[in-house]
Amino acid sequence: MKATGNQSVKIIPLGGLEQIGMNITAFEYEDSIIVVDCGLAFPDEEMLGIDLVIPDISYLKENASKVKGLVITHGHEDHIGAIPYTLKELNIPVYATKLTMGLIENKLKEHNLLKSTRRKVVKHGQSINLGCFRIEFIKTNHSISDAAALAIYTPAGIIVHTGDFKIDYTPVYGDAIDLGRFAELGKKGVLALMCDSTNVERPGYTPSERTVGRTLNHLFEENQDHRIIVAAYASNVDGVQQIINCACKFGKKVVVEGRSMVNTISTALELGYIKIPDNTLIDIEEMRNYVDEQIVLITTGSQGETMAALSRMAASTHRKVSIKPGDVIIFSSHPIPGNEKAVSKVMNELAKKGANVLFQDTHVSGHACQEEIKLIYTLTKPKYSIPVHGEYRHLKRHRDLAIEMGIPKERVIILHSGDVLTISEDNAAVTGKVPAQGILVDGLGVGDVGNIVLRDRQHLSQNGLFIVVVTLDRYNNMLLAGPDIVSRGFVYVRENEQLMEAAKNVVRDTLEHCASKNITDWTRIKTAIRDDLGDFIWKKMKRSPMILPIIMEV
């Protein structure tokens, strides 16, 4: 597919910029759209009660007839987590490598979408044709096997999307990254490079996943006489493999706990991405048949998540496992920024129970540092650089790095989620905006909690609630009963009876004032109650609870 100078293609990130997570990008040319990745993000502290955040795909729904397929780079939640929600709205085929597809199928089963979804497993080095795009899967390394970069052949030129990657010459499973292919693409001519920015602030190289094995080996050797519990990311399949290798070496049995961990490991085992010698894995029920020093427990909860297995063990609410003095607990991952508090809380709880908590470096990043990113630029020699996968500061640092690598300043483009970038050989400019706010999932409700509801939740969480109930005469609006006041999360009513009495008097005065002015409109009466009571409480307490007046008519 030869590029002609004036052809332009649109790149539309619907998520994954200015945040870590929720990666999803659309590529559009005339009547073809392909979507790369479809991930979720986890809520931040302000999103009270929210379980997940998924991308807003209203642009894709409006152009449903153009959308040819979903192409996935690897099997982490921030790249595959929102697929079931998207497939409920758009029936499109999914293309991914073998392990990635196995993990996607787990999700589709949960949502009863397996039968209705067309799926194709793609090998590294293979290409697929979707509309006017050809997409080639290129072997890369990451903390999960089967990660791929994509070379997207478009009428405007070749766009290389790295996915999440690092350069690992000695991976735990499979082959090293296919650097030769990146170099060949560079010779053909790359229009734009969309490269992972997660670790762009770190100089040097990311260590090989193998180095973790050495550290773990040392820890296992030192603690042969204790039960070992390792908290790991369920998605770090290679890390889990190394824990299993160490357990086998020291003759220990392995128990896997935590729903996501069990799902991921059984999928990886089924597809041959993890090798576990016979008689190593035992069920959690069989644990009592062995003495403590024979056991290694691999569990979720390395980020201090409240519902994860390790947090439940720390809080003594886990049904099957209780922490005993002498247990050795290894955290094999860094806290994600923002989770430090939760992680140290879990660590303290475990230490109080007499466990020995080890937080040595038994985790290496799955993302490229500066020197590896530079290597990809050197090999692909892109005309334009579009940093992806990172918060704003990461994208900005990536911009400086691309300029260092010789890309002219005006050809490094920092996008925001929702920008429409129109790019051709001669020009690249943001030519529009599409919705890309992120949709909140709370329980089974998708998108029914928006900014206003969140604002109410924040208000309630900070200031409490004040409900005023009055009963008025239907004909002349005279007060027949009340005002009754119910307060939640504001003050303890029994000890503040005087305040409550005074508040009732304020409401009575307001109602008399409304009656004298012949105000009969309920909305105006409610507003008056809210304003007067709000002023009174602020003067008395310097607080502003949410005030809900309720009027009944007799």
C-alpha cells in the first residue's frame, strides 16, 4: 500500500492520554475505522462508590457502519477491561494474540458474549486486513507474554503503535522483541510513531524480567522454614512463573488465591504460557494437609485493594487463610501512585499479626525506560511522534526526548483524549473534538452516575444531610404538621436538641413569610427553606450540609 502525499488519516484517542489506563484509540480513513485496545481505568479517590471507568464510545456508535474491528496489543486490564461493555454496543470482531484472546474470552464468558463475538487469534508476524487498513502484529516484551506492537498500514503511510513494551533480551517466556522488524519498517518509512510513555522519566534501561527470579530465589532460600505468601499482580504472568520456579526448587507446594489470579493462571496454564510441574499446585482446601514451611501462597492484593485476598487476610475476614506469626509476606510490586496509603495500611495490619513483611525489589517494570525508547526511535525514524500511554507530565517528557532524537519540534504532537488528529505526509493538525470523558460504572449501572451525582456524593461525604419535612394545608398553605428534621452525617441529634429546635423555628418563620407574601409555588417555598436554613446553619456551625425540603399536602 503506497502512500500518496495528500492522503490523510485520522487518529482519535478516546482514552489513555493524561492518565495511566483506559487505553483506546480509533484510526479512521474514509469509510473504515479500526479500534486499537479497549481498556478500563480504576476510579480515583474523588469517584466515591465507583467501581470502574470505561471509555465513552459514542463517536464509534455514531459511525458504527464504518467500524471494522477491535485490535488488541496485550492482555492487561487497562487494554482489555472495557471490551465486554463495548461489544454490548457494537458487534465487531476482535483480533489478538493467543494468550490475550484467552484472557478476553474469560471476560466475554462472564458477560455472556462468547457466542455472539467473532474472534480471530493472530500470530506475531501475521497481518490482517480491515477495510482499507492492514495491521501487522510485531513481537514485543512486557510483563505479560504475547504482547504485540502494531504496524498499521494506511493510505497516508505506516503508523507504528508500540503498545506497552520494554526491550528484554532474556524474557522468561518466549522470544525477545523483534527489533529487526522495527528496523525494516524504518527503512520503508514510518509516518508516525505512537510510543509508550509510562517510564519515559526514568533514565537507562528496564532490567530483564529474569532479575526478579534471582531476588526471589534468595528470599526463598533465607525463609525455607516459613510459610511464604507472595502478593503479585494477577496479570504479571511471567512474575508468577518465577514464583512457581522458586517454589519447585525448594520443594514447596503452591496455592493460588484471589479470583483474578485463579482465572489468569488457569488460562495461561491451559494455553501453555505457564509451566507448572505435576503435583506442585494444590487447592486451598488441601492446605491443611501440609505443614506451613511446605506452602507458598500466591495471592492478589499487592496494591492494598480492599476486596483483594491479601487485604482480607490482613483484616482477618478471609475464610480460608489466617495470618500466623512467622509467615513471610513478599510484596512483589511497587504501589501504583496514589495507592501507597492503602498498601502501607495492609502491611501494618500484617506486621501486627506477627508476619514478616518483605518489600524488596521483586518487581521490574514492564515498560521501557529512556534508552529503550530512544532505540525504537532510532530504528523506526518516524516523521511524526505522538506520545501515548501516560499522564500529561510523561507525554511532555516524551516530547523532549523525541526532539532530542532529532524530530522537529512542530512534528511532536501531544494529544488530549477526544482530539481528532488529521495526519498526512505533509501536515498534521488537530481538526476536531469527540466525546471522551470516561463513563462511570457503579455495580450494574453503566453511565447512570455522572458528574452531578458524584458532586452530590462528595457533598454528602463532607457535610452530611439535613431533611426537613413539613405538611401544608392544600387550600391556604398553612402549616399543619412539622417541621420535622432528620439529619444524617451532620451532627449527633440527641446531643444537639437546641440546635434542632432553633432550626425548626427558622423553617416556621420562612413558611410564615411565604404565606404573608402569598407565595404558593412549592419550588419557591423549598428554595426559601433551603436558603434560610443554610444561612442559619452556616452562622451557627460553619458547615453547609445538603438540605432536602420535603413538602406534603393534606
